[in-house]
Amino acid sequence: MYKVAFIGTGAILSSHLDAVAQAGDRVELVAAVDIVEEKVKAVCEKHGIPHWFTDSAEMLATVKPDLVHILTPPFTHLEIIVQCLEAGAHVYCEKPLCASLHEFDQISTKEAETGRYCSTVFQWRFGSAGKHLKRLIENGDLGRLLVVHCNTLWYRDENYYAVPWRGNWATETGGPTMILGIHLTDLMLWLLGDQWQEVYAMVETLERDIAVEDIAMALVRFEGGTLAHVVNSALSPRQESYLRLDFQKATVECSTLYRYTNKHWTYSIADQMTHTDELERWRQIEGGDVMGSHAAQLGEILDSIDAGERPFVSGDEARRIIEFSTSLYKSGFTHQAVQRGSITPDDPYYYAMNGQPK
């Protein structure tokens, strides 16, 4: 049994509480931290958490957790992650993991020093339907992937951005590209497997009174020739998360909002195509009907800790989305295509998503 602690008790708390509950006797939730004393005390009393703190360093020294869930605003992540790793705890951190490639590389250095690992919350990779499609792609069953649409079309009004840390580069790290669309974009990058090669983007603030973008659109070229279209919006009244992948043999689509199960995925072929037997086989999703959830990801993190191995969504698997997002922003601000691997420590975008380091 691993001792688990939460740092932060905000809106995402319920998902992490559910994940811990589903882990059963593999974990024990021993502490919670929040800078607002009344809030953390109420949370601990309601959910039977034995210890509360208003200081993360004090919590780490007192209860010595094995795994810490970080649920705080983005601008606080780096300092808390480093603090937890140095205290000997593994980390499961809400997205976005950090504010820049520079911060990510600092985390990687600290992992190497401590022998502990930091995982990003990207639960969409862990649903049965996503894993099923990943296997089909890797086996070549669907033929070559040609065209992808990856659209996070959400709606966030002025009240959403009234929270002090939202809407600012220094505290939120970015707009819908980093905060909203990052889940579906990460799922796309993981499913495709081929490394993206080039991104050309437009990044604008059209409607909200904020510093970060409220809409971003990008064209992406992948190593195998696949072309993708990515939209991240906070301005779309009819909300939808929509992923469409057009293969040589079939079109695969996922239409949902915040979560998916098997029913949200469809497989289609053109009327003139003849491989209907294959279509029926592709539609038979293996692995039951597992939602892409915090609980599913936590279970695999615990498996990795058991085995003494790096968890799946950490290291290079976590850095990829940070590099892609950084490149998208750089392209949007410079009005030029950006190549994968071109943002290095001599580039201001290595230190900040908007190229304006503090």
C-alpha cells in the first residue's frame, strides 16, 4: 500500500478522489494541502483524510508520502514537483505539467537526481477505445493514415477568466492550446506514433479580455506524410471534442466532450469499399469498456511503481506535447512554420510559450 497525498483541493479534486477510491487497498490517502485553511480542513473532514496542511513542505516532511497528486494552478507546478521529487515522492500532476521546455528539462534533471518520476495527467490515453485503435494502427490493419482533424471546440465565458490566475501567460501558461485542447492533442500525437515534423499556426484573441489566446488553428505535417488540422477554441457555444482519422481503409471518429467510452467511437468505410468483414472486426473493441479516466491512469502508475519502472506518461512521452504546444505558439506569433526539434536553449520560446520570458 502506497501513501498518497493531494496538494490542491480545487475543481478537479473529485476526479482524483474517485481514482484513489478505485485503487482500493493499493493506496492510502493520508493528507491534503491547500493554502486556504478552512477549505482544506473541510475537504479532509468530508472525505475522511486524516491530515491537513497549508504548507506542502511541512506535509512532505511529516507524512512522507510515496505519491503526490498535484492539483494546483499551472504556474505553481514546477516548484511543487521539484519539492516532491526531492522529498522522495513520485508525482502525478495535472496538466499542463509546466510552463516551458526549460521547466520540463529541469524536471527531467531532478528525476535523474532523485530516482523518482513525474507523470502528467493525460487520462485519455488509457480508455479501452483509444488503446484498441492504437493497436490497430500499430498492426497496420487500417492502412496508412492520411488525414486527421483534431478539434477541441469548447466555450469559456468571462466569468471563467475572472479567476485571477486565468488568462495570463505567467500564471496559466497559455490559452485553450495549453489548458483545454491539450488532452485531445496529446491523444492524437500518441495515436499517430510518427513524429510530427512541421507545424504552421494562427493564434488569436478574438473575443475574451485576456492576454492568452482564445482560439488557435494549426496545420501539421507528420513523418509518414500524414496531414493534420488542429483547432483549440474557447469560443464555441456548441461544445465538442472531435477527433477524426482518415485511413486508407476506414474513417475512425471520436465525438464527445470531457470523457469518452466505447460508444463515442465510430468506424466507417465508403459505400464502394468491400472490406465489410474487416469493418466489423475493427468495431469490436478489446479490453471491455474502460473510460479514459484518472483512475485508469493511476492504476498504471501504481503498476510502474510496483515494477520500479518509469510510468508511461512521463519523460519523452510527456515532453512531446510540451514541445508541440511551444512550436504551435511560436509559429502563431512569428507567422512562420516551425520544425520539430528547432526550439533549443538559445531560443526565447524555450523559456516561455509566448517567447517572452519573465
